[in-house]
Amino acid sequence: MSDLQRYIKERKERDAEFADGYDEGGALFTIGAMLRQARQSEGMTQEALATQLQTSVAKISHIENHADDVKLSVLSQYASALGKTLEVQIR
């Protein structure tokens, strides 16, 4: 089980509202969680990332917590700032 899967499982167990909405919005939550996890694995704070992207901490928080309304160009910039690349797949 990945760290992300473990986090989702634990969060569902302790937060009924999250569990109810997860299946409907799970993919969007997963994007935000992956972004947050990537940032944290690079040891970068939201503040540091916001500075690098020349944006606000509120915008970084919004991207990580509400990934349903984020353009691919913003996701690509986010990934690039972490030294990563963005890959999109249709299955």
C-alpha cells in the first residue's frame, strides 16, 4: 500500500464527510494529494513553492486542496518547480 493509499484509508476512517465525498471526487482529491506529497518529498514548504512560482500561499493551498479547477499549464509549472514533469494519461 502506497503512502497515498494509506493516507486515504486513514482519513476515510476518521472523517465521515471525507469518506462520503471521496468516491465522487476521489480522482480530484488524488491529484491534490499527489501534488502535496511531491512537494513534501522535495522538502519544500508551500511558502517556498509559492515564492518560486511567484504566486501566493493561498493559491498553492487551493491547488493542493481543490484540484478540480486547475489548468494543466499550472500543474506543469507546479511539477517543474519541484524538478519533476507532468504526465497525463487517458485509460
